[in-house]
Amino acid sequence: MFESFGRSWNLMKQSFSVLKKDKELIAFPILSGVFAAIVIVSFLIPIFVVESLFDSPIIYVLLLLMYIVLYFFVVFFNAALVGAAMIRMGGQDPTLGDGLNIAFSNIKNIFLWAVVAGTVGLVLRMLASQSKKNFIASILVSIIGAAWTLLTYFVVPTIVVEGVGPLKAIRKSKQIIFEKWRETILGGIGFGWIQAIFSIIAIILFFIVFLFLPFLAIPAAIILLLAVVFIGLVFSALAGVFSAAVYYASVTGENPDGIDLSVLKKS
């Protein structure tokens, strides 16, 4: 367990070293978060203002549209980040413009993937909501959601590099996962655990301030919120860099510039 965590930590540090070379890449998760917030607010305000929508089938149409638009912007900026990271993996120096150009050149497939991912995301959310009172059903839905996330881990890099549609991208993603399962697990899941640890540390520090310096509770709460958001943005960028690195290694057979994946083979 500790060995696996150590390898995940090592991979995270290497991904962070790549991110430091191209600090502008952090702009893509920020833009993704901003557009996601705008989309959510734009859809939820009309839904809550017009109360009759809650009893109308139209609400499901609006929710589906919201999910699709939301996923579109998230995938678009993730594709831009992965595209720029792929340029770095090849030893070149990418710019924000390079990433955006790559995303725009694949906008059709990005939209199609957003339709698929948004629809699946909404269905899983509805199933999770319906299964709350059934423990076994809730566990089953969680497993399905985790399996879907794992299966589609390399969809965006595939779309970016190969310019294919969602179905071919999913098949390619599955192939890479079977070939690079250790990298996927130690990177994808490991990064998630490390992010959670950083967030928990930030929360613990807040409660310490709240208990011993209560007059600083409000500014501490603001700092905590900003810290958690910042941690989320950084790890989102790191995940994009890492997925690009594993994809690069899979399709080229070469070690990506800046990340040594051979660390996974060390005993």
C-alpha cells in the first residue's frame, strides 16, 4: 500500500515538474471552472424561478441539456490542456494558443463526446438518487460509475491525437487501460487520494484556527475555500498532464519528456 502511494507521489511530483515548465496550463482548468459555473447558474436559475418545471417532463430535457453543455466546456478545456501537454511530451514548448487551437480543431468530436458523457452522467446521477434507500443498489451504481470513469480515462487524449469519435475513442481508451493498467490506477486513483489528503489537511488547519483563534474564523473559511479550489485546479491540471504522458508512452513506445514512467517497474 505504502509502496503504491510512494509511486503515485513520485508520478505526481514529475507531473508537477512538467506543469511548472508550462504554468499557463493551469489556465485551462480555471477556464473550465468558470464556464462550468456560468452554465450551472444559467440553467438552474430558470428551473428554480419557474416552480412548475419541477412537475413537468421538460425539467429532464433541461437537465440533459445542462449536462451536455457543462461537459462540453469541461471536455473542451481538458482537450486543450492535454493537447498542450502532448506538445511538451514531445520536447517542445506549448502555448495557450496551441492548446486552444488543438481543442477547436477537434470541436466536433468534443461535442459528440460531451453528448455521450453528459447523457451517461445524468443517468448515473438519477440512478444514484433513486438508489439512496437501497444499500446494495447504491454500491452497484457507484461501481458502474467508477468503471465508466476508468473505461473513459484516455478518451480525451485519443480524441485530441487521433481525431476520432466517441465510440472509437472509448475502444482505444479501453485498450490503453489494459496495456497501462498500473499507470492508470497509480496515476488516476492515486492522484485522487493525494488530492483528498491535501484537502483534508486544509480542513484540519481551518478547524484548528476556528478552535483556538475563533475571531479569525471568517477569513480562515475564505482561505479554506480558496485553498480547496486551488488544490482542485492544480490536480485537474496534473491529471491532464499525466493522462497525456501515459497516452504518449502507449502510442509511441517512448518515455514522455519530463515524466519517467519506468518508476512503476521498480520493485
